[in-house]
Amino acid sequence: MASRIDTPVDVHSDRSFFGHPRGLATLFFTEMWERFSYYGMRAIFILFMTSSVAKGGLGYADNKAGAVYGLYTSSVYLLCLAGGWIADLFTGQRRAVLYGGILIAAGEFALFVPSEPAFYLGLCLLMAGTGLLKGNASTIVGQLYAKGDPRRDSGFSIFYMGINLGAFISPLICGTVGERISWRYGFGLAGLGMLIGVVQYIATSRHLGEAGLRPGTTGNPEEDRKQRRIAIIAMGAGLAAFALIGLLAAAGTIELTASRISDGMGWSLLVISAMVFAWLLMGNWSAEERKRSAAILVLFISSAVFWTAYEQAGSSLTLFAERNTNRHVFGFEFPASWYQFVQPLFVIALAPVFAWIWLAMRNREPSSPAKFTWGQLLGGLAFLLMVPAAMIASAGGLAGPWWLVGCYFLQTLGELCLSPVGLSAMSKLAPERAAGFMMGIWFLSISIGNWMSGKAASLYTSFSLPTLFGAMAAFSLVATVVLALLIKPTVRLMGGVK
């Protein structure tokens, strides 16, 4: 196994995969199966929690299910920060991806066990595994290309198609099996998909050359050792705090509920974000690196707002699909989880179009902040479209299926303006010695968006649907105006990086 992972091959001049390095195919299929696992589980996650015990679910109330959903999905992306740090300092991105895939498969199989403790164990394994795999796979994609290679943005768009191919297939398979046969069989299929991804990754990783093979370095061995010591102390302190909280809860000293843990997670995300950007803006970085970090902060906040709206596809919009949408077609009632293949279907169809557009525009291609602004606008319009559908549901009717399809179409257009662009921007703005950590910062923004999405789902039965969806539209559209005003200053901070 080690020999396959460690075999160096030159990749920068390789054009054997549709004009891109062959290693892109390795990462394409690894990410495809990881997203098959993630979105297969997510398609039935909140439905499983809110389903009655008699029907094989956990019987959670909406507010508890929303809190657990937000806690899980935000933790998955938050741990990408730790996963990038571990890869940069200890393992390199290549091994982090491998270990992450193994943990993800173990987590899905734990969900298969009919036990609530096994359910939470599975969530913990999934969080840790995704934290190791997700950001580091994206970092390796960036390392397949030399500096200034014009294929980079196009390569990320192709990689993004792999993400969405897995996300497209999984709700149809895992969602159908989960809703119609057994929730636990749905989770088991998601685990099997990740296992296939791990085998594929080991078999073809030789095509990655030296990308992600070794940890990053500052060029100063003493400084490298110092950073590793700090990382070990920080991780040890985190584990000790986690263990202490668990012991206090077990002893009855403190009462832990899903809502309290979720609220604690929100404060933790705020504190971690503040600490990360304080370090980036005031730490031992060059003037150019600090300016680029300020640009990353603007993109970070925009990303968090966008994903707050977008990730409700797995929370409040899934509940809307199940409870408030007419799902009958020619006399057949299709599962609510099927709606979650609509977004990836649009991405698969449109990602090549966007990749072609960016290449065709050449010097007229919009900057990353400008693309983010368009993405934010489209995300706001998607929820504005849902307000009339929410009014129909509030009046006691069932909304037609095309309301959700239209919402997902607009969200997908926004996603293609923002998500692959954000991945590419992080890989270009990041210092080489902290490439994995900087990619983790991108996923930290998604973590915040997922947490806020879960909070919105917990309000599903507390607020009127027109108010809930209208507030989300207003939140996104105000962010669009602010970001539009910041385009030119942000481009200057990026120092020539588009």
C-alpha cells in the first residue's frame, strides 16, 4: 500500500485526462464516492431522526433534529481545519485522505447498527473522517498544477463534477432504500460507496506524483518542530476538554441536550474564526500574505452566508418536500429525498458550461469576488422564489414540485459561481507552507453556513414558512449588496490573483 502512495510521478505536464493531469481522475473518483457517502447519508438524515421509533427512526422533535443536523454538518466542515493542519504538519495530504476515507466508511457502518449510542459514534467517525479527507483532497487538486497554469480553474470545475456525480446518484439509491426499505440499509449503502472510493484511491494514487506526498515546511527545521509541538498541545487540550465535558455529563454535574451542544458549537465557530483570522492578519506572515488573508476574510464571510441558504436543501427544504409538497407524478409518490438529486443533476449539466465560459472569456473573466457576488444574488433569489410556495403551504395546500426545482436551479447557478471558484481561489491565495490549513479555512466558512442552516430547520414549526423563507432571502440579498461594494478593494488585496 505504501509503495503505491509514495511513488513519485511528474504531473505538471501531464494532459492525459481530458487535457488535465491523470491524477485529477484519481481525486475525481475519490471525491465522487466520498460525496456519494455524505449525500446518501444526508438525504435521509433528518427524515430518519424525525421518523417515529415504530417506523425505525429516532422519533426526535423538529427542534432537536434540526440542532443535531446543524451540529453534525457544521462539525464535518469545521474539522477540515484540523484535518488540513494535521496534513500540513504531520501526514501530508495524501495519507490524510486515505485515513479519512477509512474513518468515513467505519462511521456509515456504525449508523447501520440499531442503537442510539452507535448512531452518535457513527456521527463522530464521519466528522473526523470528512475533516481529514475533504479539504486535503481539494488541496492536492491545486498541487497538480504549476503556478500560473490556466487549466487550474477548469480542473477544479471538473473535480466539482465528481463531487456532484456522487451527490446525484446517492439520494436515488440511499434515499429510496432508506425511505422504502430501512433507514439503516440506506446508511450501509453509503458506507459501501466510501469503501469503493478507498480501494480506488489506493489503486490509482501513483498518478498523483509528489502532490500532497509530504507535510509542508517553513524551510526552518526548528520552526517546523515548534509548530508541531504547538499542534500536539492544542489537540491534546481539545481532547482533554472534550473528555472532561463527557465525564461531567455522565456524572450528572451538567445537563447536555442537542440544543445546548448546538448553541455551544455556534459560539465555538465564532471564537475559532476570530482566532484564525487574528493569527492570519497579525501573525508571522509577509505583508503580501496578510493582504491576501484580508481578501480571504471577505470571501469567507460571503461563503458562510451563501451556504446558510444553500444547505437548507438537507434540512428545512427537505422537511418542506416531505410535508408541504405534492410528490405525486402519474399516480406514483416519489420519496422526499429524491429532491436532493436535483441540485447535483443541474451541476453535472452546467459545470462544463461554466468551465468553458471562464476559459472563453480569458482576460475578460470576472474576478473571484465578482463571481461570488453573482452567486450570492442567485442564492437570495432562490429563497425569494420559495415565498409564494410557502404561502400556499401556510394556507393548507400542497405546493407543486416545480417550486423546489426552480429554487434548486437558482441555487445551483449560484453554487457554480461560488463554490469551485472558492476552492480555486484558496489554492492560489494560500502560502505553500500552510496550503492544507488555508483550504480548511474555506471549509470553516461552510461549517458556519451548515450550523446556521440547522438552526433555521429547528425553527421550521416555530415560524410561519413565508417569514422563514423571506428572512433567508433578505439575508442573502443584503449580503449581495455589501459584497458588490467590496469587489474592487478585495481584488486589490488579492495582489494579482484572480
